[in-house]
Amino acid sequence: MSTKEKIKEEVDVLEQRTNQHEIVLHNDEVNTFDFVIESLIDVCDHTLEQAEQCTILVHYKGKCTVKSGEYKDLEPRCSKLLQLGLSAELV
């Protein structure tokens, strides 16, 4: 593989990463830990451990990225979190 091909490949990978979006969950002081954990499992396909860790981060840090990916996959998930009464945004 030539140096030129390797550099192009690295640029392609960086461009793919920059097209990724994220769902950011914010602390709201309203919903219980259990409800947030259940919501992340149902909506974001988290394992129990992932959901617990994200919930703790949201509580202590104020926000946490709970899902990354393409916009078309994340938009309905973010909408569902909002419908459940959670504070989330798609960035």
C-alpha cells in the first residue's frame, strides 16, 4: 500500500466519524434511576450495565452521550426518549 493510499484511507475514516451524531441525555431531577435505566435499555438497546453507568454519569455530570450513530437511526430513538419525559437532544 502506498503512502498516498494510506493517507486517503485515514481521511475517509475520519470523514465517516465526523458524520456520526449522538443522543445526549441530560439530568432532569424528575425521573427515577430505575425509569431512566429501563428507558435506555428499551430505546437505546443498552445492556443493564451500560444503562446504569450512563444514568450515574447523567446524575453526577449533568449529561452523557447515550447513543452514537447515523441521524436516521438516532432521530426516532431521541423522539421516544423525549416522549417518555426524559431530557435528551440529538447533536
